[in-house]
Amino acid sequence: MTQTLKILSGGAAQGLVEQVRARFESEQRCKIEGTFGAVGAMRDKLLAGEPCDVLILTGELISGLASHGVLLPRSARALGEVKTGVAVKAGAPVPDIATPKALEAALLAARGIYCPDPQKATAGIHFLKVLRMLGLDHQVADRLRPSPNGMTAMREMAAADGLDVIGCTQVSEILHAPGVRLVGPLPKKFELATMYTAAVCSRAADPQKAAALVELLAGDQSRALREAGGFVAA
């Protein structure tokens, strides 16, 4: 029977995991089974006892979980920082988002605004703060289209009717989503760069293979993939 490594991961790393999947499965003769979603939801799944070999969350959450004994000591490796960005559908006019005023105008012009979970997803929580800072949280509430994670939000935006829609999530999720295009990061005033970290779970069925996957994701051999996919070395 082929061994399977189970991953619980924030959506920001899904594209990277998919890009190294074939190499890892071939070299290690081990399948990858990933669950991707809002980092808060993935943390909750881990603490609730869901099987997990490799955990990929924000650096802050990984540090916090270390004290719970759920991660192998010294197994954490940083993948890089990911900015939160703005996206439109492929083929849509690219709006100006360079300043808070320009971003406000782009959001007000959109019929639908797609984002990840504003309660548990890093980008969703931040985007809700941005809307509040712009004074738009109530004004555009009926246009918000939240999803469990950013990749799902981008897929739903790509499938929406018309081009007058806009989205906000992690740049790495935008770059790996078909049918959408990255406009750019949020204006400097609202900028958010989030460090993502991979670690081996203390209850990993095969800690050696789990550590090999962490090394593949975070090591030099995948540096170009990380950089092309929106991860920036801190």
C-alpha cells in the first residue's frame, strides 16, 4: 500500500504544494493528501485531532502552536512572505489601485467583491480591516462574496458573470488561479506581507518523509518556484 502524507495548510501555499507534488511523490514513493483553507480553520482542525504530517500556516501561528507540543522541535522552515493583493478577471480592464482613493473607487465600481473568510483567513481578516479603514464595510456589504479560502474565492470570481468584479487575497493564490489576473499589492498604507512556515507535526506517521517534504518546499531546490509564485524571502 502506498504511504500518504497528510497536509493541513493555509491556502497561500496550495499552488506551491501542487508544483512540487509530482517530484516528491516520485522521489519518496509517497502520496500527498492536502487540505487547504483559512489558516485559523486549519489550526482548529489540527488541535481537534485531525491527522496531519505537515502543517503550513503563518509563522505567527506556527510559533504559537509550538508550545502545544503538536510540532516536532526545530522542524519549522520559513517559505517566505506573501503580500495581499487585488485581482480582476482575465480580460477585464485593470483598475488603478495605487492609492487608498483609487482602491476605494475600484471597489465601489465592482458589482461583486470576492475575498476569503473574513473571520479565519489571513487575507480575509485584513481585507475587512481595509474596508473599515476606507469606510466601505457597510456600503459594500451586500456585494461581498466570501469563500472558505482565497483559491476558492478566485475560482468563484473567475466563474462570475461579467467583468465588473474584483477580488482580494494572497498574491500566491491569485497567481495560481486560472481565469484571473493580479492587479498588484494593496496600496502601501494597507500593505500586508505574511510569513508562511512549514513544520512537521509531532504525530506524523513518518517524520522522516514529512521532513523531506518540508525541505523540498522550503529549500533551495524550490526557490525559483516560490519566487515565481508570490513568496518573497524575508
